[in-house]
Amino acid sequence: MAKPDKDAPRHTEIRNSKSLRDYFVDERFEAGIQLRGTEVKSIRGGKAQLSDAFGRFEKGEVWLHNLHIDPYAFGNQQNHEPRRVRKLLLHAHQIRKIAQALQAGGRALVPLRMYFKGALVKVELALATGKKLFDKREDLKKKSELDEARKAMKFRRG
């Protein structure tokens, strides 16, 4: 068996932890994202944050707002702006589908995770519906019931 590589990147994936808590995820899309070189280097170092990010359909294109990518530590004066609006790269039929869903109302375009696919940075987006407070409480109740059931099964076996 091969040894694990010590130089392997630790932060190959950046997740939006709030998304599944706050939204019902309906449909998922994989999109490319238009970035600058210093942004890619910062993402490789795990210096990005998706928690406040959201997608918008504007002028026939899909844009990602509020994605925070820290400035690259070794960047020069041409370093990027941390919260600039970034273009998402999708197929035309996917853009049409997203546009129809967002214009109908009641749904949001939320990034779930950002990861590398080869040398390219990809963003997993979801068309989602917002949860109400009672939905969140219901999810917590189900989670605690599952935890209790697992503990009981573990106790029975041991």
C-alpha cells in the first residue's frame, strides 16, 4: 500500500456549511468560474469563503456575488479585490433553466461547494428554497432522534 502524500493539498474543497441548514436543495449544477491567477492561488491555499455568497441572473449571464477570496499573500499591486462579482460559466440550457426558476420567484441560487477538477476551479450551485424556522427545528429533531437511535444500537452491540 502506498504512503499518503504529505505534500497533497489539504484544502481541495471549500464548503458552504450554512446552505443545507438554511435551504431545501432542489437541483444542482456544476459551473466553472472566471478567476484571476492570484484568486486561484488563494483558493488552493483554502483562503476562500462561500457562506454569504449567492448567484444572480443578469443580462443573460449568471454571476456570483459576495464570494470572498483573500488576497494572495505573495501577490503584487495587481492583486485581486476580495469580494468582486465573478462570472459563472454554464451551458446555455442551464442558464435558461436557472433564469426561469429565479424569475418565477421563491427560489435562490446558492453555491454549495467550490473544488478543483484537474486544474480548473468548479462551483457546485443549487436552486434552493428557503427554510422556515419550524423546518429547521424539525430537521434538528430528526437529527437528534437518529443520534439517539445510533447510540442505542451501539450500546446493544457492545
